[in-house]
Amino acid sequence: MISTNHNDSAKDDKNSDSLSLKSNDNEIPFIDPNSKTENSLYLQMNSKFQNKIRLVYLKPRRMKIYVEPKNILEIANFLKTNIGFDHAESVSGTDYPEDNSIEVVYHLNSYSREEISPIILALSTKTDRDEARLPSLLPIFKSVEYHERETFEMLGVYFEGHPRNERFLLPEDWADIPPLRKDFRIKGR
């Protein structure tokens, strides 16, 4: 599922400000004190990657980390092989024209580790709107194949290493900008 409104995932959160990726590095992420398993997982990630990941929020059954595009393959592989997040449930994208960026979020879960199976880890990265390119996570998570294709088609993010960055839902003769970009307008309206 692709979201064009950056507040979609935060509608029910009383701490929706913690979802913002726009602020400086001094931002204090929201950490729920009741999230012991989630906190333990984050400490594992942080001990391995330290300044390569940034915690956005941590609460019961949910956590979100931000990584730079150049580090996403390494971190995704670690999350799968060392921690047990072995399945990507979905990929979503949000257009931020005011920042000239597009955020792509992979929602990861575990089938193999029962103790973390209720937890959804949002692995987030951003790319420039004008040169929207990211490494594909297809070699790590086979389930992202169609989600990345949808993100490519609807937001214009090219996934390097993906074998099929091509039309999936739109007509073959689509000649307009990607329809989930915020500057897209339906002709005649």
C-alpha cells in the first residue's frame, strides 16, 4: 500500500510528532517504557550499526528506524539473518515535495521467531525526488517484488537491481508524472 499523506500512519498516534524525519539529529524519538522486547531489538541494532541507524519511534509492537540509502542493504540483511525479521509485509512510499524527497518504508515482520512475530519494524529511507533511486531489497526479501514495482510506478522511485521496473497497474501508454506524487493533477479538473 502506498500512502501520499505523511500523517496516514500517525492518525491514531497521540505522539505523531515522533514520526517526523525532517528535524535535526538532536530530536528525541518517542520510546514507550512498556516496549521491553522492542527496546532490546533496537539495542541489538544500535550496537552493530550505531550512527548508521536512527530510531524514529519505539512502542509496543511497533518500531521505526531510519537509514541512509547507502546502508539499507547491509542493515536489511542483518535484520533478516541476525535478528529474524525474515518477511517484508509491505512497502509504502510518501512524497515530500517541500523537502524534495520521497520516503520509502519497508514493513518487516518475522515468521521464524515467535517472540518477535507480533512486532512490525518499519525500515525507512529517503531519496531525492529528482533522481529517485534506491537499492532494491528483492535479493533479501522476495516478497517486495510487486511492492517495489508499485512504488516505482506510482511514485517514480527506480529500484536498482530490481529486474522489473516497469508498468504494473497503469496503462502502457501512461505519459504523465507518477500519480501519487503530490504535484500530479487529473487533467480537466
